[in-house]
Amino acid sequence: MTSTHTPAEGVVASGVGIFADALEAQAVPVTRVDWRPPMDGTADDLATVATDPLRLDANRRAVEAMMAVQAMIVDVAPAGEVLGLEKGQFLHAGPPLTWENASGPMRGALMGAAALEGLVDDPEDAEALFASGQSVSLEPCHHRSAVGPMAGVVSPSMWMWVLEDPADGRRTYCSLNEGLGKVLRYGAYGPEVLQRLRWMSQVLGPLLSKAVRGTEPVNATSILGQMLQMGDEAHNRNRAGTLMLMRDLAPSLVTSGADATDIAKVFEFVGGNDHFFLNIAMPACKLALDAARGIEGSTMVVAMARNGTEFGIQTAGTGDEWFTGPAQIADGLYLGDYGPDDANPDIGDSAITETAGIGGFAMATAPAIVRFVGGSVPDALATTRRMREITLAENDRWPIPVLDFMGTPTGIDVAKVCRTGVLPQINTGMAGRVAGTGQVGAGLVTPPAEIFPKALAALAARTRARRS
């Protein structure tokens, strides 16, 4: 359907483009309006939510609460200590899942973690252990104030970044980044993977702990703002953030009294891993978004997460309920001879960066990222502008220079997604479908469209219940 309105200076047109084309062919000035119908079946729920007297103030409070958070790096410690994980307990990325519906990379990561914890001698033997369900348990990272990239598997001996908001003492957590390629988070579990993880637990974690405890808390939120000025988008490009982190920790690390060879190895490992800061960016974003949880009437998304089988979201106004749909396969660039048939559906908690307004939402600030995930520089600029259509605000703490220092689009609004049909854009790595493969590429992906109407329906039901 097309509608036109004729002001004194020309015509405003929306809908089918042929009518606007015909007017332009007759030298009539035309302003085109990109109008899209709402998602199927959402009209009644949109009307209910739009007239909710709590919504506007609730969303304002949610955005303000999120933006007020300062995420400070205060510690590095074993997961068993800070998360209370016991032997046989494993965390994973995304919404809840069971071994039966776990994807290949998720199974591979769990198998490797079981061997790391000494539950089995050979990772292959862990399949029977998890299939039996005896003496092991699975739980989402999000349920313990944590996040995990890709498979996101966390076991008791793994060391975690600890971030804290000094205003209220809330904390979030994330494991240490292994690097790219054949690593546990991509589902690889070979001897080299386990050897690296053991070194990270025996050397890297303890040395980082000494460095963090030996200096003033590092402001991760501030580093994120600086990264966006330096070409990072803090999901798939973290080069500047990694270097700034080491700048802040290096003096304390060097004077820690640790063995010089171990210190040199830590510098070598971190310096060769441009993704190292991602595992700080993620809990920093979660810490900010968790401040908005539990605000009745808010339609803001506070978590997007994938477990390799399902994609789930949570909103500020619906508590801890997950709204899920099938995870999608990313469209992007593949490593070596890998192709789409080798890729697993989308996986990981790292979409928490997009939920907070960086990552795919800040592609305009990191045009070099298109060489890693596909697309073009104009695509990156257009993506950031398009994400503003479905968000509640712009984050002035995270400005984008190339867009005249516009703040990153922040606060995904379920109602706006359903009204426009525009889906959040996510930059992501791709794990191999078969357990043990590792990384096969990187690309762009969106959530399954149906999860947003599900969340909207739950928000509308709460609104109606308050009215009755």
C-alpha cells in the first residue's frame, strides 16, 4: 500500500516505489519514507504495550541505569572460588540446554572441559559421562552473572575476570580469552588445547591476578569508549582495547616478583591475541545491562545469547524468562577450504556487546572489521544508522567519530523491532559444526525474528494483567 501527501514543496511517498518513480519522472520533488508494516500477529500486542502508562518512564529508567554503570576490573580468580562451581558443574553460553540438544562445538567444549577437570582421561570418553547426566550439570553463564564467548564453557579450575560497579558492588565474570583457531570455545579439545588451558590456569591467571590486585582498578567502561575512537567495535575487533589493558597492567605485572620467563610468556600470549580484551568487554556490557533488569513495563532487551542450538533474549520487564528460537548460520567469510556446510549455527554470549550498543551496532566506528566478517565500509555505516531505528537512545559515552560523534545506538526496544521488522545486527565468529573442529570463519548474523513477538506478547500480557 502506498500513501502520498502533497505539501507545498512536493510529495512525501511511502510504500511501493513505482509511484514515487513515476512522480520523479514528471519532475515532481519526492521525499521517500521507508515505511514497513509491523511483524505478523503483533498489532494487538503493540497497541497494548504502546498505551502502557509505565512504558516511557520504565524505558527511561532502564537506559539511565545501564548508562550509569562503571565497570571496573577488580580481580582475576578461579571460577570455583568466585562462582561457587564444584567438580562436575559446567556453565555454557546462551539459554538453557541439555546434552541431548547440544550442538557439535558445545559438545566439544564440554568434553574438553571435562578432561581439563580430570573427570575423564580422554575427552572422547566424556560423551558417555554427559549422556548419563550423572555427576555433571549444565547451567547458562548468565544465570551466575557470567558470560562466555562462543561455547562459553566454564569449569571450576578456569580463571575468570571479575568486574564490579563501585556504585552498588554488583559483579560480573568472564573466562580468559584463548585466542583464535583451534580453541576450546570453538569446540576443539585436542592435546594442544588442553595444554594451553592448563598453562592459563597455572601461569596466566595467577599472574593477571597479581597484576590486577597490585594496581588501581582498571575502568573497562572508559577503555571501551577509547576503543571506539581507535577503530575497535569491541566484538570482533579488540586490538586497541587489548593494548590499552596491557598498558595499565604492565607495571604491576613487571614488579610482581614473578618469574621473568613467565612474565615474558604472558606478554607474548596477550600481544599475539587481538581478541584478549573481548572477555572484558563482555562482562562490562553485562554489568551495565543487568542494572536495568526487573524494571516493570520496560521493553528494553537486557540479554541476547546463543548456545549453538537456540538464540534467546531477555528483557528488563520480564525478569529472567528466556524467549527463544532456532539459532541461524552466519553469512560471512570462511577460513581455508571451509564453507557454509561446515559451520554451526550461531553460538556464544558475545552478543551481549550488541545488546549494549557496540559490536555490530558500532560497525561504523570500525570499518576495518568488514575485512574479517564480510560486507563493505558503506555497509558498516548503514548498519549503525539502521540500528538507531530499533533502539531507545544514543550512548554519549561511546561516540562514533565518522558519524559526527553520534553515540552508539543503545537499548534495543522489543516494540521497535516488532514495529519495523528491523533485526539487531551481530558480528560473530563461526564454529565448526563437528565437535573438535575449531573456528571455520566469521560473519554477520541476526536473531530469529520470532523471538521478538514472543517477548512482546509476554510484555503485553503483563500490561493487561496490571489493568485487570
